Amino acid sequence: IGRRMEIRKLSQEEHNKVRPLYEEVFTEDSKGFVDYYFSEKTRDNDIYVVEEDEEICAMLHLNPYTLMVNGVEKQAHYIVAVATRKEYRGRGFMAALLRRALQDMYASGENFTFLMPAAEAIYTPHDFRTVYEQERRVYNVADVAMKEAAGICIRPLTEEDCDTLAEWANEKLAADKDVYVKRDGAYYLRLMRECDSDGGKRMLFQNETDCRIWFPDEDEDETPKIMTRIVDVRRMLMSLRLQELLCVCFTVTDSAIEENNRTLVLTGTEISGAMLMDGKPENSEGEIPIAALTSFVFGAKTVEELCEEDGVHMTERMKEEMKKIIPLSQIYLNEVV
């Protein structure tokens, strides 16, 4: 008798069913952190699983965030906790979960998704590209003493600080970042619980013009990277700003999201921003796979570098027109889960 395999999204009431798999795979996470994750983060996230004869074999979590993209709020999901039981690996379960999640995010109207890879090579075949290295700072006792001597107040972060900190952070990020997670008091309250769950400390560095959170003794062997992937190419392109009048027709290809396979006419000005119309294939001036377009949109590659990628073809006129697009190169996505 054949075994029955099913990919499905769990109901909220079922989310704790994946905790045994989480603990089996993510052994580096403390019990305190796992308790936090399954009491806090799984309250509002989506969890997809592969089941075989009703046994959970693999999972993928989508954690929701409100992003600011060129000053406009966008709902997006952070892909985390992608895991397959050891005995089921090599059967394509992760690829199947990614495809299902991407298609559902497209149906929800999301521009793009992001993740922190255990290894970049795992996700590049699925058209994710590295666009950002997370900021990590470690302060030692001498650093703290120096800051205090300079008149900076250093004290434990409290719940009463969260709304003020969110207001300050949003103002600072809006000044020079194209893409970042929008903060509010609840964001920092949750971050406090996350830090507490792993025995961490939260300190506030504050003077009259600046304040920031300090997580002492936070150390990383390697700077965490963030990879992104365009989910809806039309929505993504219409989120961009332009340097000047632009008009170009090109074809996009995407092996996972069928609706992204289309020929588009991208037009607009520095005032209007980007606008789109459907184009005719015979008028196309080039072709860009979705992964290459992701690298370009998020400022990881220039037009010249883009042209060296597999599957990218552009006329000389298209190259010049694409240079008029202002990429989302100023990114701040420092979230962990």
C-alpha cells in the first residue's frame, strides 16, 4: 500500500504539533527560547507542513512583519524554521514547501519575502539572493565606560521605554533606509521577551539626540546574511523610484510563480514613480529571470553585473533605461525570527 503525502497549512490550534520536529532539528536553541517561540511567535504566524500518513515530515514557518518600502507600508513574511526530519531528506520536501508558500504569498499580494539562510547555497536554486548583512555590535566593559564618560546614559530597557524607542527608531530608519521593519511598542516588547528567553540582557544607550538597544555579550562567528526573493514582480516594480523619465519593455521568467512569467512595459518619471502595463513579447528588449531581477532591485548587482548572469539578455537601449531605476539598496532587516 502506497504512503499518502500531503502539503498543507496548519490551523492555529495545530501549531504545537511541529514542536517535536523543531526541537529535533534546531538543537542549538535553548528550551527557554523554544518556549518563547511557541508561546509568542506561533500565535500569529503560518506553518506549512509535509505529512506522510499524517506524520509531520517537514515544515516551513512564515512570520509576519510590516515593512516600510520606499516609505510605504507593505505586509511581508520572514521565512524561518525550514526543517525536514533526517530520514525524509533528499525527497524534495523543502522545495515543495517553498513553492506552496511562495504561491500563497503571491495570492496575498506580497511584494517579496526574506530569510536568513543556514547556507546560501540551499536557497539560491529557489531564486533567493543575498542582499544584506545584518549589523552586529559587541560592546565590552571598556566601551561602556567610555560611553558613560561621554555623557551617555546606560540603563536597563523597560516596557515603559518601548513606545518611545519605536518612535525614535522609525524616525531614524525613515531618514536613510529604503527597506526596514516598522517598529511599534509591541515590536520592542516582543524583542524583550525574545532576549529574556535566552538569558540575555537589554540595555538602553541614550543621550539627548540618540538611543539604541544594546544586547551585551552577543557574539557571532559569522555575520548573518539576509536573502530576499521577489514574490509579485508587478507589485515589486511599482514600489520603485526612478531618477528620470523611463520607458522599457522586457520579459520576466519565474519557475515557481507562473503569474510572474510575463512581458512588461515599465514607464514613469522621478515624480510619478514606476508604472506598469502588459507588453507584447515581440516588443521585448530583453529577458530577466526573477532571481537576477531580485539582485538588481535590492541593489546587490548593477546593470552591468546583471548582464553577466545566466539567462539575462538586454539590448543596449534597455541597459541604459534600467540604470534610471533607483534600487532598494539601503536595507535594515536585523530580525532573528
